[in-house]
Amino acid sequence: MTASLTLRRLDQEHLAQFIARQLEHFVPDGLPINLPLIRQHLPQALERLRVCINAVRWWKENEFDHLHSSQYCIFLYYLANTLWKETGDTELPTKLFILNKALNAIDLFYEIDMPARFFIGHSAGIVLAKASYADYLVLYQNSTVGKNHGVAPVIESGVIMYPNTAIIGRCHVRAGTVISQGVGVVNQDTPGNCLVFRGVEQPLLFKPCEHNILADIFRL
């Protein structure tokens, strides 16, 4: 039997009310918050969150703390995305997107198809376009995924984006790529299982990974 997610401090009803109060505060347009809709789809969003939390080695399995900002950031995305997929509604998911942006300084729209297992180290300044994402993605502050002339990157599994990195445009970032701090991959592919550095005489320099960084972060 699959274990359920334990919520620290708040049960599901109080969590739903907490979200509604936050939405009323951060998006004070005077329109009513559809609390029954939040209640209805909260269990599905929490199950998606449970899979993600259990993948992260640094987080306690089957436990969610709404005061853990990275966990709450991921949760708000899953809730917005779940509501949109299940109902087609855009008003409440948009407000959840705005709330996530206000609280965590992340630009992660509800229509973006994020993987079941990913990790956010620090959410501040992360901007994610509608691209192709895969499991075991790692994101740190000020990492950006963007389109160039309407073309979005393809990002395979196990890609790590350290602070101030970018993947822009027609890129195929293959599995196991680790992008070093401050490096931008623009309209260029990576060979996979590599560290990406700035080159001196060429745009990028690829070196083989000698350590499995993903194993330090995820339960693989």
C-alpha cells in the first residue's frame, strides 16, 4: 500500500484555508477564492508532491512542511498545474502562479509540464519557459530556461543547473549534464554525462563527470 503524505503543522482542511487566505492577501481583486475547488484537487496535488519529496535525499520521506519554502514552492506549482489540467480553469491557477511568484520569486507557469521528480535548491530568480523537461532536474537560484525565436530547449533527465546558469533556444541538453555556475548554453547541444564550463577559445568546454552529483541529491 502506498504511504500517504504527512502534513506537518496543518491538516488538509487548514492547508486549503491557508492557501485561500494567502491568495486573498496577495491577489486582492475582491473576487471570491474557490475554496471548494482547492479542497477537491488538494489530495492529487499532494500525491504528486509526495513522489517529488520522496525522490530528494535531503528531505524526509512522506512528509511535507508548508513552512519549507522549496517544498511549498513545488507544491504551489503542482496545485496550479493539477487544477488547470483537471478543470480547464485558468483564474485560480493564475492566482496560484502569482502567489508562487510573490512568495518564492519564481516564474513557473501552471501550463508548463514539469517532471514528477525535480529539486529546487533556492527558488529566487528561477525563470522557466515552456520547454521539454525530464526527471531529476536540479535548479538553483537565477537559473533560466528560455526560448529563442520561439524555439525551446529539450532537457533530458538528470540535468543540474547551478546558480546563474541558462539554457536558451535550440538546445538538446543530454542526460547527466551539469552546468557550472554562470554558464549559458545558447543554441548548442551537450554530449551528456558532462560538466559544462566556459571555454577560452570556444563557447563551451565539456569535461567528463567524475562524481555522481545526482546521487548526492536524489534517492536513485
